[in-house]
Amino acid sequence: MEAKSIQRNIGMPARKLRRVINVVRGKSVTEAVKILKFMPYFAARMVEKNLTAAVANAAEKSGVTADQLKISEIYADESTTLKRGKPRAQGRIYKRLRRSSHLTVKVSDNK
């Protein structure tokens, strides 16, 4: 049994999400939540939120609890990039890119 949760257009680069998801990839859900609670990154809150949504989807779909699940697949993809400008000296402008990303979490049974 597999359930997933997708969060789209998160206002942070995929690079910042990947440093968090690389730590919890393949772990059990309860262990991953414990790890994410104490990580100092804002991205950890986003991953934790999406992970609890995936667990809730699995519970609704087949009635399993968080103790029986593990993270089978987790990845962050790049989303749209907003182009912005930063005024500089002598009438120039520097490009600033506001990156966003999509986060996908899949959980499955420990079987």
C-alpha cells in the first residue's frame, strides 16, 4: 500500500529542501518526524507538514498508522522562477531570481 502527498509552489529553492530530505529518505515515519522536529531549517517544517499529510492520506486510504509506514520516495523538483531586479550604481540593474519548488512524499508499508 502506498500513499503520497504533493505540495506545490513552495517559496524556497529545491536545493534547500534537498539538504533536509536527504537526511530522512528511507527512514520510518516516526523516526523521520523526530529528526525533522529538531532540525534548525525552515525547510524541515515544510517536509514535516507534507509528511504528516501523506500519513493522513495513508490512514484514510487503508487504515494504517504512522508506526507501520516508512518513507519510500521523497524528492524536490524546481518550480517556476520569478525574475526580479535589484537597482545598482550608474543606472544598472542586477537580476535576482526568486526560486520555488514542488515537494513530493510517498509512504508505504514496512513490509
